[in-house]
Amino acid sequence: MLYLIFYDITDDQLRSKVADFLKKKGLTRVQFSVFFGEVNSSRLKDVVAGLRMYSKKRKSGERFNVLIVPITENQFNQRIAIGEIVSEGSSILW
């Protein structure tokens, strides 16, 4: 199943660790706080567990919100992109 993962994390270091974690799990960065990729049920459990672990590391008052949305390949292919491509290397899918 394909998944889009969005996050809103106010702590810069924690946000960077989450981004690195998602990259290591094979997800592709779509925007600065959005990742995309095919994730089987086993890897999804691993991703969720890892994100929950990072959530526990947030400091009091810091925001740590993550949304994981399953989508079909057809839905992703019908995406509408508006604006400039966010560039952080060639691995960003827009």
C-alpha cells in the first residue's frame, strides 16, 4: 500500500531525525514535511513504532503531529502539483 506521511514538528533536531528515519525506511520526500512510499504492513508497524518513539522524545510544549494516509497508486498519479518544486536533491518527488 502507498502512504503519504505528513508531519508538523516544531523541534528542529527532532524533525531532522524523523526525516532521516523516514528516508532510512525507504520513503521518498515529496515536500519538506511530507514523505511518500510503498509500505507493507510489517514495515508500516515499524514506521509507526519508530514515530511513536520519536514522539516520546519531544520536549514539553513542543508540537509533534504526524498523519499517515494510505492512498492508491491511481490516486497518487492523479495528484495536482501547484507551485515550484521544493529542491533538496534529486530524491524529491513532486
